[in-house]
Amino acid sequence: MFDFTLPSLGADMDEGTLTDWLVKPGDAVERGQAIATVDTVKAAVDVEIWQSGTVHRLLVEPGTTVSVGTPLATLISPGESPPPERPTADAVPGTTAAAPAPEPAPRRKVSPRARREAERAGIDLAGVTGTGADAAVTLDDVQRAAAHGVEHGPAEAKTRDMRGAIAASMSRSKREIPHYYLMDEIPLRTATDWLRTENAARPITERVLLAAVQLKAVALAAQQFPDLNGFWLDGEFRPAPHIHLGVAISLRGGGLVAPAIHDTADKPLSQLMVELNDLVTRARAGSLRSSEMSDPTLTVTNLGEHGVTTVFGVIYPPQVALVGFGKPSERPWVFEGELQVATVVTATLAADHRASDGTRGAQFLSRINELLQQPDTW
């Protein structure tokens, strides 16, 4: 038998609120299966389990806020027999059965998708009429309520809480991590010409954006610079065995999350584009998975769509580096001795001086530049 505990879903998370169980006692679960939904200050997250077994007991009621590491459920390992149930008072000779405890008031049923949409839109579920089975609130109910202007609930407070959590995490980062910063200007003519040719042969729905190309270049460069892909833990650097790029995503209601695209370097650009679109959509809908929140090894932030030329990021602890891209813009550029107008993007690196130094950081940025000059070789 083993416990399923609330995992840490980021350096700025100390607790979470269990909103829904996705399983019940007696259900068999597989490794990687989402079995509960937990609301953090940033998002509602489907929490996965990383050991197969059978659900024995659910220990925490939905709506309960608990600390990271708190047991949420007990499970029985494959091949293990369930423990014997303790006898009740009336089964013991010579005793009188205690009066049964009063039944708790039934908790209002709300589908996980409806709860996420209500949180995203700032809808107070107390004012929403449920039309599902047993008067459960469905996604359609929440969307109708939003269309008719139901009074907003605690959305503003949640945004304030998120801002506070982000501020606390970034304050810790600046206080504990000796940052160093580097910048490189990268011409994009080769990459954009190649991408234009590639996209011309694709249906509109399958076209690849420059953001996916940049992610791939960072991931490939990280393969050669493992000291920039990993974590500073317990006073030492621990390189990550995989490259899971965190992607900084701004949320509609304000705030920021940086979930991971797993094994970024190993995926073709078409798949990377699909996963990037899916990740952004689910992040803004409040439908992320715990593995996406807990294991980014290196984060990329791209503020080009907001018109920012240069972004100097703050490292997400316990990571040791963050890469930033600004808005590609036309600038004077000397190419093979001739002055011309070129599309250029400013790439930046924020890195932890305990894990690497300026020389390694410069080489890393230079490698990203080189890769963006030869996308046809990927």
C-alpha cells in the first residue's frame, strides 16, 4: 500500500485546494493517469499518479486546502491484498453501537470543465443553476451564466493571490540566485526564408510559427550545454536527464505560468507546433497536467508578440537558466561586407553563476544563433 500525496507544482506553490476526484475507491489506475484536480494560485491542474495500483481510500474531501506533501489517497499496489477493515463498535461483543454520525450535507456537483471555466471567467458558481444530472453544474451552464452577466466571484482575489505568489518566487530567485545576463542579436533571414518555403507546402492549419523554431533551437543547443539545463538543489547543480522546455504563457485574467513541453529536442517541428498550440490553449483554459508544471528544466519566454525588443528574464528556481526572445524587427545589418536591411531578433540569457559562467553562457547563445542559421539541417 502506498500514499498519493500533493506534489509541488512549482517553486511558488506551498499548498493547493483539491477541487475534484477523477477516480473513486476500487478504481484501477495506471502510471501517468490524472486522478485528481487541484487548484493552485495559478491554475487548476490535473494531478497525475506515477505508480500503478488500485484506489483504496480517498483521504481528502473536495474543497479542502492542504499543504504540499499531504497524503490525498491510499492505494494498493498490484498483487497486494487490501488490508482488513477494522471492526465497528456494534461488532464487538458486549458493546453498544455508537449513534451514527450525521450525514454531511451533500456537496454541490460541478463538472471539472465547468469549474475551470468559472474560475477563468470569474463566475460565482453559487449563482449558477445546474442542469446536469442531480442538478450538477455543467460547462454549458457556466457559459450561459457568463453570457447573461452573472456577478463575478473571487476572480480578482485569485489574480491578487497569483501576483503575490509570482512576486514571492521571483523575490526568492533574485535574492538567492547570482544572475548573470547576456544578449545576442540574431539575423533571421535564413530561418524565415526556410520557414516560408516549408509553410508554403503545408495546409494553413499545419503551418509552423517562428516561436516553435526558436524553441527547437534552444532545446538542441541545450543538448550540448547540460550545465544550463537542470536544477540547483541542496547546494549543488544537478543536470537534468531530459530537456523539458518551460514555455512562459500569459493568462487572460493576468499572471503567468510556464508549463513544459517534454523532450523538446526530440520532436519534429510539426509536432512541436501542435503541442505548443495545445499547451497555450489548455493553460489559458486552466487545464494543465501536474507533470507539465513540475518538471521544466529550462524556461523560454517570448515577448515578441507584445512588441518588446529585448526581455531580460528572472530564473524560475530551482532551474538555472532562462532564454528570452524579443520582437523580430528590421534593422541595418552588414552581411558579407554589404549594408542591408535584415530581420533581427534579440536573444537573451539569464543564468545562474553557481552552475555556469559567462563564457559558457556566451557559447550557448552563440550555438542558438548557429542553429537558427541552418534549420534545414535539423
